[in-house]
Amino acid sequence: MTVKIDDLTKQVRKTYELYLFLVPAVVFYILFKYMPIYGLQIAFRDFSPVFGFWKSPWVGLDNFRRFFNAADWRNVIKNTLAVNLFSLLIGFPVPIILALMLHHTGNTAFKKTVQMVTYAPYFISNVVLVGMIYVLFSPSSGIVNTLLTKLGHDPVFFMGRREFFVPMYVGSGIWQGAGWSAVVYMAALSGVNPELHESALIDGANKLQRVCHVDIPSILPAIITMFLLRVGHLFSVGFDKVFLMQNPINLTASEVISTFTYKRGILDGDFSFSTAVGFMESSINFALLAFFNKIAKLLTGSGLW
């Protein structure tokens, strides 16, 4: 044991510059990832800032029971799952398809132009994006309703119809993030052995067959990794975009866990309740991640751990 410690000490001294690069990341994770775990105990207390963490009365699982006794808890979970499942089922394959199409595009200038056009929306803030949605789909002056009117249809108040909330959220998310996500798969495709394509061409394989039997199997570990990362957020929806798109008319379709906890925790000051809901959300996400990681390891041999 002493020999191993001595060897480790020598290695650290020899390459101490590299370890110095880890210091900011370690400090960041300690301050902002591990130390806040101390505050999770308020999920099991009736927290009051006056009494603090330790002196607030312990209530056990009462805060969790309050969530499941709330009148709209089913609707909140249903909306959260609807947004994430549609984003996963529709939005996840799009970057893969885009990357495969760009990878097999022979025209370099066209390829670079498409890449720039598709990943530029990623740098648009959610505030600007939602503002664009309101402008484009405005019932009075939006280009979409202008076209509908010219085609003989009545204007539609898209942002005020609950049935349009999920399609608009998912569609705008695909437009904003597909190009950026495709960069990961483009990088993976660049590492595919060209000899595999040459062998497939000799065997008479067309482009579609090469995509199915060479490209996709080669980038499968990257696909599985990205899929598991998405599954790990299946019960989490980003707060800002949903909150900006939310209004009293579409509230029954747009109220998700993040906006629900914000209203109950920040606006109403019920910190223990919102912490309990957030803790439950994170626990479910971790359980889903562990489950699908195990399935992926059994089926493909690839996983996050």
C-alpha cells in the first residue's frame, strides 16, 4: 500500500501542471454540486429561514405526500412526460439523420453552408426564440396566419390553444438544437474507417446500404451515449422556455414540474415542498438512467458506465 502511494506521489509531482488544470473544475463541483446536497434535508422538514436547516421541524415524507395529494399533480407529470417523450421520439433522430446526410454530401461549399445555417439557431437565447414564435404565429400579423388567411382559412391563435403547445415547443427545440447536436455525430462519422466503405462498394452496396451497415454501427456508441443522456432528463424540462411560452389559456398543457415547483417554491415561499418535488424528479431521472444504461449494456455492450 505504501509503495502504491509513493508511486502516485511521484506521478503527481512529475505531471503536477496537468493536475493544476483540474483544480477549477474540482472547486466548482465542490461548491455548486456537492455542498448544495446539504440543503436537501429541507425536503424532509417544514423549513423556515428563521429556524434554519437543523432547527426547522422534521416532517418526514409529508412534503412528498402533499405533492401527490395536490389536485393537478397528474396533469403536471403528464405534461412533463409529453414534452420530453415527443422531444425524444421526434427530436432525437433528426441530428443523426442530418449528420449522415451532411457526411455523404460531396459539395463542400454546400455542406459548410448547411452546417452554418443549422447550428446557428443554437446561439439564440430562449427569450429571443419565444419572441420569434409569438411574432411568427401572431393571429393578427404573423406570417403563418397571413398564409392561412390567403388560403381561405380563419386565423388561429396558436399560443392560446393547448393542443398546439407541445408541437410548437418540440418543433422550435428541434430547429434550435438539431444542427448543434449533429456536430457530435459528424465527429463520430469522421472516425469511421474508410476501408469499410471501400469494401462495401466492392460488394456492390449502395449509399443507403453503406449508411445502414457501416455508418450507423460505427457511431452506435455515440448514439447510445447521447440517448442515455436524454433519458436521464426525461422528468426534467427546462424552465425558461416553458415559462415564457406559458399563458393562462394553455396552462393545462404547459404546466410542467419545473414551473410548478417555481410557483410553489419561489412565489409562494414553500421551499420544503418545492425541494421535495425537485428531489423526487432527480431521483426518478437517476433511476431511469441506471435502468436504460443496464439495458444498453446488455443489448449493445455500450453504456455510460
